[in-house]
Amino acid sequence: MFDNIFKRFKGGSQNNEPRGPSLAPAGATEVQPGGVLLAPRMGEVNRLASLAAVPDAHFSALYFGALEALAGFAQNLPLAENLSASILDAALQRAVGALSRRRGYLLPKGAASEIIAKKADLWTYAVFTAAILPALHEVLKHRVWLYDSAALEIGLWEPWRGSMVECAGWYSVADAGGTEEHHLPPYVVPMLADVVLPEEGLAWLWTDREVICHWLRTIAGDRKTANVLFEIVDPPQTKHGREPAIRLVSGNAEDTVDDAEASESRMVPEPIDLPRAKPKRNKKPSAGHDKFLLWLKAGFADGMLGVNKRGAEIHIVPEGLFLATPDIFKSFAGVKWNDALKAFLKLGLHVKNENNESPYFFYQLGGPSLSKGVVIADPKVVFGSEKLPEPHGLLHSEQST
């Protein structure tokens, strides 16, 4: 039914294919794109698509987009309380259960039928996202060590900076589950919601004050102010350990009904009219997670990038580490080299030329012409603890651009 949404799995998308073989760090797992991780779980995804009952385009953008981001974030990390079960599988099962129960509720409570119909899809999306976001809290219970694609150690993962997909090639669990006293409280989840949810989805949730209030309390695990959304996502257990029967909840009455009756009783929703997302706030870049720097480290480690050699794009100079520009950025990003250069400069690792207040220095690299480049003040950003080569005896020019 929803094959057109997931067709990129049939032919193998460039963005969703697993990385090629590489030297794996001991005990590490390869970081996989979210789409690759979801491919063997398409049965649950298709079930969610059926339960959401929205147009394919909206499911692809709002629901599948969130699932793909969540998969990339959670990878195959296990539940802290059950190391044989994955966080991702638990999130999918939780979402299926929540959307199944959603069919027994007419929301918002006490509203007129036309309002219920108009807001049906928004409430359904609130249920879905509130069901999958607790997975972020589960991820935070682990301490995860990262390595780049060349198996070089990056360090401890800082989840609030973004997904492992964006910054690493391998990962290992340094402390599975950690200790309970070091677990972060569930109310950190709203702080990480934008790591997973599409901007349009967040903007849509914020269009309704009642929805966003219920939603924030639910994803923060606030049981003291438990509301109808919390009840759907995390229903109370009966004394026999079973969930109560689905109830058709309206403004006037609550009746226990079976699944079929609940589905038939739900109002037909109006077409979705999504708001435009506001421009995303620029997050402070992190040198530890910058793809260009990771590429430099890997290139130095495997000998692909020469240093202090004729024709090389990297040289040790008195000011620090000279990167021939734009040559080195073209080698990294091709036609998008200027974007890579701008991203690097935002890190603030470069030395500013005191003579012209620009980021560029000029050196004569064995030929008659001058080579332009940016200089990293601390070469250890790339070389780590390795012994640094001696600076080149190159002709330093004070010429400006």
C-alpha cells in the first residue's frame, strides 16, 4: 500500500547504503544510516502507516522522516533494562500500540464534532511522536564511544550535538545502561526532540496550545499532571498485567468498545494543512564532530594525505597547520568546497592574519607562485598525540588577498 514511500530501499539509495568494509575497532559496531536500520523493520513501519491513515506524502515527510532520524540516533543500542532488546524495536512497538489505542479516542475532549474532525490528524501525530520520543531517554542511559571511518578514536558521544550518523563510522557501548543514579531524568527528552522530529512536524504541534501542553508533559514523563495523551501513550496496567479495553472517549460519554467499533466511530479528518517551519537555529559547531576534520585525521592516519611534501595540501608552518585553499577543501567536498570552507571557518580554529585581518596566509611551496591557505592554530586537532613534523623552511609572504 505504501511501497512508493519506501521505494528507495528496493534499489538501494546512495544515502542509505551501509558503508564499505573497514578496519573495525575491537568490539565496535558500524554506524548505519537510519534507512538501512529500518529496512528489515518495514513490517512495523507499514503497520504505522496504516494506523496513521494520512496521505502517503505526509506519512513520508512527518512519520517516516522521524523514524529514520530516530533509527540513526538510536542505532542498535539495547534497552538498559533488557540488553537483548533494541531501543529502536521497542520504540516501533510502542508507537504501534499507541496509534492502535488512539482510534478509541475523540479528541480534544468535549469539542464539537467539526473541531474533532479538523484536529484529528494533529492529535494522531502528537500520539505518534510522544510514543517514539522516550527512546531518546533510553539512548541517554548509555555511554557510547565513537570512532571515525578509519577506526581512529573520536571520543565519548555527546548526543545533544546530533546523531552518530553525522560524526562517526563506528561505535561501542562503554557502559551499557550505566548506573541508575547517573541516568538523566526523562524531562531532558523535550530538549532533544528536534534531533529526531522534522521541523514541519514540530511547527505543526506548536499550532495548537492544548496539543503542545499535553505533548510536552507526556514526553517529559510528567505523571503528576497525566493527561489523555499520556493515557494513550502509556496506559495503566490492570492487576493482571493487561491494558484496559479501548474506550471511545468523547465529550459526553466514555464507553468501552472493541477495535472495530472504535475505528468506525472516528470522525473523518479534514485534509492536513501544515505550517511552514521557521528557519532552524544555527547550533554551535563542534570541532570533535566536524566531518572535514574527521576526514583530515583519517587521511593522515592512512597516509592518503601527505604532509610537508611537494604538491601536498597540508604543511606545518610556524603559525600552525597550513591547509592549501581551496585545494584541500575541493579534495574533501568537490564542487561544494566553499560550503566546507565556510563550515570550517565557523569552528574558529584558524589563525587570523594580523597583516590583513583575513583568514588567509601565503606561502611559496617550492615554486615561483604563492599558495593561499588557512592555518589551524593547534595542529594537534588533526595529529592528536602524534609527533609533529618540523615546520617547513618556506618563504612566508605578508601579501594580502
